[in-house]
Amino acid sequence: MTRRYAERAAGPSGPATTARHVSGAQLARLLTDVPAERPYYAALARAVRGLVLDGRLSPRVRLPAERDLATALGVSRTTVTAAYDALRAEGFLESRQGAGSWTVLPAGGLPPPGTPLIGSFGAAHAWPQPDAIDLGCAAPGAPAVFGAAVTAAVAELPRYVAGPGYEVAGLMPLRETIAEYYADRGLPTRPDQIVVTSGAQQGLALLLQTLVEAGDAVLVERPTYPHALDAIRRRGARLVPVGVNEGWDVELIASSLRQAAVRLAYTIPDFQNPTGRLMGDAERTALVAAARRADTFLVTDETFSEVALDGRPHTQGILPLAAYDSGGRVISIGSAAKLMWGGLRIGWVRTTVPLARKLVLARASVDIASPVLDQLIVRELLLHADEVRAERARDLGERRDALAGALAELMPDWEFTLPAGGMSLWVRLPAPIATSLAEAAARQGVRIVPGPAFGVDGVLEDYVRLPYVLPPAVLREAVERLAVAYRAVEAAPPPRPLPAYV
């Protein structure tokens, strides 16, 4: 039996669908915030339930034996037994004699994976109100230098019209500029390591097509970019989520890589979408080392890497993830969408030369090549990247602070951490009502995306993502409408279970 499929052979139900588990020491480290209240078992049960609901502890992860957790926490086994009993009664734990206990979601208590939400993530939505505000899309308009870049690119275009216009790997001048861009960030790169794609999403799709087979395990962060989840599902891979709401726990990630025999891991270490977190230097070193030990490819999505509001990461001693790798295991995906403009649909992959050649062959069956003019525009914009970065930092910083200020004033019980980069706040609600809030907000003319869209198993119902790409006055108006929607959800009676019919 191959390593890749060994963990699936145990059986069709219970924890046998995954070999993942947490040790007593690992769970105790996650439970550092257990309230010192009595009875302690009830506080412990609530803390474990919170880990499941916010995504730090995945469903169908086997918990440590009661004795092991009791030893790690320094409490009696009776206390842990009572906490496990309470979790079983609430529907967050299942057990089977001889197999242990594993986390689950209560039947009917949370929306199942794939439940349709308000509209399509990142897509246009038909609003009944003419003054609707769309907070579903974290993408700004083009920068001020865009017009000059287009003019320069059009002037350059005649040099290319005599040829066929198909450059499967991308125009060489653009690849050279992207290579220089990586060198500027502390990662020496050659042009033949770059493959230009039609956006970062195509880059991920080509990597999945080349490196992943149906049934392979792919590790993803929870929360993460929803369209990446869609691409992985379409490939037929098995999703292995790890929670990052509180940052990256590399020890737990390393454990998941080993236990699930992960083939590829998709991570967003630079101003993570949607949390806005920035992975530190020590965590990057440890993550790459863990991937090497587990024989796992690391795909790092750098879409937001240059959207820094308080200083670029490499100026703080934090290099691109691939700079911590010496074996070609880390593959970088970049994009012009966030720093430049999403309408250009130009991205790229930085990898080893042999894998770059494989991607070129795979790409030929998809769309052959990216538009020449768009590539020339992106090159011109990259040549003016310092100017664009400064504009983004100024505008987005002002808008971030405006959104945060309005939330603090009008919704003081909503929690968030002010990010140092990226384009959105990841806001925790006082209760798991994100989907209901999104529906109520739509009636007020505001589109938001609830937390479950960013996960794989129906959790994150107490989170919403709120981008700050719109002008401050519009963001203020959006928060005022959200306050109305929130009060309506708070005042609504709890849903009543439907009667069963036979």
C-alpha cells in the first residue's frame, strides 16, 4: 500500500477517514486560554468547542486519550472525562470503543460544506438597491500611473506584432523584470525560472494539474482564499485544513503533513487572505524544514506580498518563503492583480527550471499564452513599482483606519487585529451568525462574505471578511448599514427545528 493512500484504507466512517490526531501536549498548548472558572470541566469543554468553531481544530481529528490530556493540563482524568462527555452531549465529539474520540460538527447546527452563500464570491451581484455597497471583493482600482504605463506599452507593442504573439512562458522582458523583482526582495532568480500565467489562479491550477493526482492530500490554511479551495476540489484532491486564525502553529502543520501524507501544501504567508497575518522568519524556516521532511511541495501565494502598509516585509528581515529553501521544494505564485490592477489578469509562477518547463507544456493545452499588451503594461507598472507601492500604502492605510474606526465606534463588540498589510479586516463576531448577518446585510444594500466561505467544513460562522478598498466615506456608510443588519439578526428569534415526517 502506498504512503499516499494508506490513511484512507481504515474505513468509511469515524476517524478512519483521516489519520490526523493531536497529542496531549499539542492540545494543551492550544488550550492556553481556558478560563479559570468552575466547574473546570465545563470551561475546558467550551475551550475545545471554540477551537473547533474557529477552525484551529479540524473536524475528524482524533483527540488525545483522557489520561494523556489530563497529564498535559495538570488536572485529574475525571475532569477531562467530564469535558469529553459534555462535548459528546453537545455534538462536538464522537467516540468509539477501541478507536478513541474525534471532533465533529453538530448535526444541523452549522451549514455543511458547499452551502450556497449570498451571491458568488468575488462575482458581480444583482442588487435591488441602486446605492448598494460591495464589500465582497478585496481589489482596488488601477493606480495613478496606469495611464502612462498603458501609453508606454502601446508604444512598445509594434516590436512584437511581426511574430505570432504566442509566448507560452511569457514575454522575456517581463520575465526578466519579474526575476529582478524577486532579487530586490532578497531572492536571486533567473528569467527561465519564471512562467507568466493568466492570473495567479491559473498558476495554481497548472501546478495542481502537474503535481497532484486525484486522491492526493493537499494541505490548506483555514481560513484561506475560497477560489483556491475550488481549484483543489476540482482536481479531486483531499483537503487537509489547518487553523491559522491565531497564526501558524508549525508543529501542528508538520504533524498534519506527516499524518495525512500531504503531497502539496498551499499557504499565504504574506498578509494572509483573509486574516492579514504575516508569517515570521522563524516560522518560515521551520515550515520549509517540515515540508522537506514530509516530502511535500510548498506553494506560496504571494498575491498580497507587496501590499504592505507599514513597511515591506523584506525590510524587516522577512524574505520570500522560497529564500528559505535550497531544494526547489517551495514554489511561488505572484500576481499583478492586487498591487497593480486585477483587470490585467497577469500572474506568474517562480519555480525550478525543470518544473517551469512542465508548466509550459501543461499551459499549452489551456490558453497557450497571455495577451502581449497586458504583459507589456504589467512590465511598465513593475518598473514603477515603488511609486505604486507608496500610493497603495497611503490610500489603503487611510481606508483601513477609517473602517477600523467606524467598527470600533458602532460595533465595539466585534473583534479584529489591525493588519500591517493586505486589503481586509478579518472580524470576529460575538456569536456564530455570519451567514445570517450576510443575508441581513444584503437587505440593507451591503454585500459581505461570511466566514464559512473561507473554510472547508462549515466552521468560521463567527467571522466575516471586510475589505477596505473603498473610499472612507463609503466604508463608514457600509458599517452603519451593517449595524442595522446586526441589530436585526440579534433581535430575530432563534430558528425552530422542523418536525420530522415519516
